[in-house]
Amino acid sequence: MANTPGAIPEQTTHTAVVKTPMLKRLRGQRQLMFMSLPIVAYILVFSYYPIWGWVMAFQNYSPAKSFTQQEWVGLKHFKFLLTDDAFLNVLRNTIAMSVINMVLGFATAIIFAILLNEIKHKFYKRTIQTISYLPHFLSWIIVTGIVASSLSVDGGIVNVVLMKLNIIQEPIMWLSVPEYFWGIVGASHVWKEVGWNAIIYLAAITSIDPSLYEAAEIDGANRYKKMLYVTLPGIKSIVIILLIMNMGWILEAGFEVQYLLGNGVVVDWSQTIDIFVLKYGLQIGNYSLATAAGIFKTVVSITLIFAANSISKRLGEDRLI
Amino acid sequence: MGINKSRLEPIVFHTLNGILMIAIAIVTLYPFVNTLAVSFNAGNDTIRGGIYLWPRVWTDQNYRAVFAGGTIFSAFGISVARTVLGTVLSLFLTSMLAYTLSRKDYILRKPITIIVVLTMYFSAGLIPTYFLMKDLHLLNNFLVYIIPGLISAFNMIVIRTYIQTLPEGLIESAKIDGAGDFRTFISIILPLCQPVLATVALFIAVGQWNSWFDTFLYASSKQNLSTLQYELMKLLSSSMNSNSSAAVANGADLGAARNMVTPVSIRAAITIVAALPILVVYPFLQKYFVHGLQLGGVKE
């Protein structure tokens, strides 16, 4: 290794006049290629090659048959999906839970950041913040376990507190009431992510020019006026960027929470597209229909991401991609 | 009256705000303290309810039951193995790719960057990916935990952004001293990137430790490939359907202690076991993670 670099320049300088600079550059970059091209091959196999599997959505795919024997059915599975009550139901659940998670997530994180910023005591502020994003690092398994035991009818803390406060007389079976499911998922997300999501707003708030607050104070603005007219506008652009960015993930309501917290009773409210795909694909074995549902999700997401990107460009915000 | 009000207002506000913040901290921490208490309380006593912050009938039987069957012990080992191996390999390959894509004169820089970054915006979906794993004989194979997630475009960008902030002269002088790109990467770039590598390593490690879905999808029929999170998931779903067979089987060989161990108490113990590594590294996590979030934010 130590000897070769000395040997190569001699050869190359000799032929450099004949060779184009391009070829010379290529030679000098051999190591870069050895370092990157195998990884590119890996990415092509694991991320790009599976897209070939999308042809299954246009067939009545059967694993037993070879490619040439498959029966082609065109858009049949897509047409079926868009008229299928079960699919429309999971689509509704997915969008509803996405929107709820997004609105709740944004509102709570922004409010938490603004209020935490009002705490002047440094150590106290740090401690609260450190505690607040602890749940972010725990798996959904642990979090849903915590949610389930907090909501349980025998001794779950939520029922205990509500009964102590005389708000309810009997424990409620929270996880067995379909109408509560979206709210529980939203609240679980808030519990897990509020501190984490607030980090970025806290950073944005600290970068607001302090003279703006002083000016507002001179103009007679009280605390709430300052929050409303200085702090909020100060973090507006980051909020807009994040909102637009999140719009692209509207069909990504998640899988884990719904799968882990859902049960037979709330199934009409809990199942998302991802669960639909899992059920039809790997449990029932209707690979074609499941793939079609997956394609629908991906195509809608990509369209939304590019739309969001161009909207944010037009608004004069930073480009996202 | 007006003066009085404006003097009182800050006190009222800060008191209420302080109380609210403490309430948030309590709501965040209480479930952990409660789970810890339940995990050290005798299962047949927990059923009576009323365990909040402290165990009433102290026992370590739940933890003994968790580790007695050997199932959880092996799952713990698999979780550790996948976390260590997955993190080291992924970190090495991701940073190597990041280094090559930080070289401004690299002729393949543009096309490769596009190929990598695009992967952030689409996925082939569950079914085609499942078939790929099947074709590559990764089903029920330990490598399914390691190989599919080796390269993350986001992590690559974070590392690349950091490399680009390093003084170009360092790399130039290494080149003049006769070091090839690989040598430069190993002996110059990697040591200098320690802060960002620590951040990304923690990202990957937490993801590895917490994941269960790949076990569920690709390795659920092989008990010796089960992970801690997956065992916890099985327990959670079995106790939610009030079918305690799995949990009781774990505690079965404890004979007399059997009725001290219930699905609820076992679940609490496993939750603690699964959360403990995260809680232990949390001080480091929070330092580097926040840093990493800012690093990532700088790019976009």
C-alpha cells in the first residue's frame, strides 16, 4: 500500500499527455469508486429492485407460477380498492389519525415550547426539558404497554384519577370504545413526542432578536401580547416548513400504535392502510391487492411531497428537497 | 387597581406555569415509576390494585421468572447482538459513503447522491420487500436484522454535512503524504468525525434496540431469533386478549412462586428490562441527539 502510490504517478505522468484528463481523474478516483459503488449496488438491490414487485398489482399474482404464466388483470385491483368499503374505511382512519396526530402534535409542541421558554430558572428548565423527551427514545411496544395499563379498568391511573375527581362514577373501558380510539392514539403520540418536537421550536425561539421583545415592552405589550406578536411570528417560518413537510406523510399514520392498541371491538376505527396491506398480503395471501394498496400509498405520498415542496418554494421558504 | 394587577400578574403566571411544567414532568415520569413498582410487587397482590409509587409486597420473582425460562435471556442476547453489530456495520458503511460523496471532485458524486437521497421519499412497500427478503434467503436468518437497514440516506447526509465542515487542507495534505482515499478515510476522517459519529451511532442503536417489526415479519417462526421487544410485544397482545398462557409458561418452572407471577407483573418486569438500556444511556443520548437534530436541521 505504501509503495504503490509512489509507483503510479510515474506511469500516469508518462501517459498523461495521451490520456484525456477525464480518464486521469477516473484513475485517481479508483479508491473512491471501490468505496462507494458496492454500497450503491446494495442500495439498488434493497431499495430500487423491489419496485419491480409492483407488477404484482397488475396481475392475479400467484407465487407458484413463473412470471410468464401470471395472469394480467390491468387496473382491476386498483378499481376494486377504490370501491371497496374495507379499504375506504382504512383510508378514512389513516387520514383522520394523521390529521389528529399532526394538529395535536404541532399545537402541543408549540405551546409547550413557548411556556417552557418562560421559565427563567436555567436548571429547572433543563430538567423539565430533559424529562419531557425521555419517552421519545422508548419503543412503541413499551409506550403502548404503558398506555394500556394506564387506561385499564382495574387500577389504571386514568380511571383512578377521574373517579377521585368525581368526573366519572364507573371506570371506563377506554380501549374498547371505538369512538375514543383516534383520540387515544393522538394522546399517545403527544405523550411520546411533545418534548422532542418542542426542541426545534425552543431553538427557534432562542434565536429571536431580544430587541424585538424590548421594543414590544416599550410599546406596552404584556406577556401574552409578546407571545402572540413576537414569539409566534418568530417561529412562523419553521412551523410552516414543518407543516408542509408533514403533509407529505398524511398516509403515514403509522402502523405500530394501531396494531398494538387495536382490538377486535375497535377494528373499524383502528385499522390503517399499513395494517390492511399486512392483513391482505401476508395473512390472507392476496399479494396483488396488498401491493396495489401499497402503491396507492406511495404514489399519493410522493405526489404530496412534491406538491408541498413547490408550495413552500412559492411561499419563499427554503426548499425541502 | 391597575398597578396592583400588573404586579400580581407575573407571580400568578409563573406559579401556574411552574405547576403546569411539574404536572407535565409527573405525567411523563409516573408510568415508569409505577411500572417499576409493579415489577417488584408480588403479582397476586398487584391484582388487588392500589400499587402506585412503591411495591406493597416486595418480591424479585417477576425478574426471576423473566430470566428463568431462557426465552427472555436469549431474546436479550439477540437484541444486544443486533444492536452492536447493526450499529457498527451501518456506521462504518454510511460514513464511508458519506466521505466519498463529500469529495467535490468525485465524478460519480452527483448520480450517487441522487440515487441515495431518493430512497428517503419512496419505498417499494411491504409485500415486494418481503419477497426480496425471501429470495435472498433472509427469512428466519439473523442477518435480516442487520442487512436491510445498513444505509440510511438521512444519516449519510448528516455525516456528509459534518465532513464538509472539516478543513479541506487536512485531506489535501494526507493525499500529498501519499495516502489513498481509503487510508484518508480511516486515519483522518473517522477520528475527526467522532462527535457526529457518536450522534448517528446513537440514532442507529436506539432504532435497532427498539425495533420489533422485522422480527414479527421475517423471523417470527424462529424462537431463537426473537428479540426482547418482540417478546414484550407478544406478552402485551396476549395479556390484552387476557390470554396469559405465554406469560405463565415463563413462570411455570418456579413452582411455588407461580401465583406470585401474573401476566401484568411479568409485563412490568420485561418493560423495565427493555427500557433500562435506554434509560442508562439517556444522559449521553440527550446530549448527542439534540446536537444531531440540529446537525440534520442545518442541511435541510
